[in-house]
Amino acid sequence: MFVDNHMKLKNKNNQRIFIFDYLRLFLVILVIALHSVMAYSIYSYNRWHVFNPVRSIIFDVYALLFDYSIMSIFFFIAGFFALPSIKRRTIPEFIKKKFLRLIVPFIFGMIFVLPFAMYIRYLYFYDPSMGFFEYCLFYYWNDINQFMHLWFLPALFIFFLFFAVIYYSKKNFFDKPNGGFFSEISIESIFIFAILTGLTFFTIRLFLPYDRWVMIGDFYFVQPTRYLVYFAFFFFGILFYRAHFLPKKEKILKPVLWFSLTFCIVLITLSLYYFFMNYQYSPSFVFIDSMLRVFFCLSIIMIFLFLFSKFLDFQSVFLQRLSANVYAVYIIHYPFVVSLQYYLIDVPLSVFVKFFIVFSVSTIISFFVSEFFLRRLPLLKKIL
């Protein structure tokens, strides 16, 4: 997601590889599902906009496993396409392109998308009689303490800026990949990357909780611990492209290894949180949790690359049309999810039925609005 529209991956025979298009599509659906479960999970209280009276621990399991991993894969894909993108342009042209693709949609989202979700939060927690326009005029800009789902856009732009500086200073490293660090992808190098990332993640978590938001200046919010992991996977994607990674040709995509590792990680993670939740701030818990999160993100990336390269590397007009809407859907889905959660609070339905309604309806509406409205506007089509 969030790569240049013209940036296409091809194999050695100059044939188009479709797996990253469809993987981005799948990931944005997982994001909508993640936001849909938040109103129905037990431990997300005070982290979401509305809460259903009845909640289920099953949704907490989904949030626990995929909160980090989904966005880590997005950053990995963005990093994978960063190198070919910067090679086609000068550094200023590269930065300008990313500004138009990330910061302009971020501003659009802050003005035209996020107010609807924040308004629902205000109705739920403070004043259910507040009018929407009154809220926007007098409360919205003072009510923002995070960028909600839009945090991804400025974060990725900053990552691109860092990469541009690194590329400018170490151009030979990226343009001549033969020999040197990570010139070839191996199981050993991947595990070394994961261990180093996990250790760094653990060290920072000793000083800052993994979900702590920190304000920089008067407006910009970051999550330092998460950003470190995300940048690691962003750079990981860059190294994969530098090493000429092609999914169908890679011996590292060993399904038995990665499925077994994922199964063990999930089992250990669930046991850790079930039996030792009261020790979640102890150094030993933080260390184990940090390593598990990083290795889970890594194994999920490998599993998805294997599955999509084996079963979904083909041309499909329908899937390509859906994947073309991924960026816009990511930006606009949030208020649809929150609004449906809010208006279903008092409806006497099972929590699982409510989740299904929120997830399915918000997904359909988001793709519909993107395909038949937003991406038909000339200005928005260029940036979405």
C-alpha cells in the first residue's frame, strides 16, 4: 500500500507479479476487521471510541496478534518499493512525490474524515445531544490527542525522509548489492535481524510502554516503541528488494518452518498473557513479549509471501480493481466502523453478529465510496 501507482514488480521474464497488489488488499481488510473488533474486546477499554456492553475475549486475541503485525507488513511492503522508487527520481523529486502521496491525503483525512469518528466518540463519552457542526467548530481540534488511523501517513513520510538521507549518503550500498551486508537473503540473516530488532524493542520498552503516545511540539504524536519496530520492518523491505527478492524463487519461504514457528509463537503468546498478565511490566515479561511480537511479525510476513505467491500470483480484473482502492479505503473506513459500532450499542444482537455487521457493511461502503466517488474526482484520483 502507499506505493507509486506505476510501480509494478516483475519477474526475470518481465512478467508482472501480482502478489503485493493482492496482499495490500488483504491487509486493508484485516485493518478494518481490527478496528471493528475494538468495540467488542475486553481490554481495549479507554483505547477506543465506543464500547459494547457485552464484549468477548476472542476479539482481544485477534487484536493482540494482529495489532502490530498488520502495520509491520504494510511498512515492509512500503520499504520494498522504496528503493526502485527513489532510483527513478532525484532526491527532491522523490520527497515531493511522497509528500503528495502521504501528507496531502493526511491533511484531507484530518479535515474531512476524522471529524466524523471523533464526533461519535464525543457523543458516547460526553454529550449525546451535541450537534456535528457545533462539535467541529468548537471542540474537534482541541479533542484530538492522536491521529487515530491516520498516524501511518506522516510516519511513513518520515521513514521515506530518513531513507532518502541514507540513500544519498550510501548510494553505492543500495545500487551495487553484490557482496556486503544482506546481499543475499538467508534464514540466518532473517533471524539475526529479528533478534536485533527484538532486543532493541525490549530495551526501549523498559523506559516507555509499547502503546504510549508522545507529543512532539504542539501537534505531532508518535509511539516511539512501535515506530522503532515499524522502521525496522520498513528497512527490512528495502534490504529484500536490494537482494533481488522474488517470492516464487526464494528458498527462504519454507512453509513448514514458518507455519510451525507461528503456531509456537501464538501458543506461547496466549499462555503468557493468560497466566502472567499480572507481571506484564516486569523485565522478563517485557523481554519475552518483545521477542514474540517481532518474530510473529516476521513469520506472518513469510507465510503471506508464500501463500500469495503460490495461490494468488495471477491476473484478476476484479481483484486488481479492488486493490486500486486500497489507499482510499484505508483513509475513509474509520468513521464508518465507529458510527456502526455506536448505533448498534443498544440493538439486542449477539456481539459476534454486531462485529460481522460492522465489519462487512463498513468494508462494502468504504470500497463503494472509493470506487464510485472519491477516485472519480480528478484531484483525489491523483493522490489516492
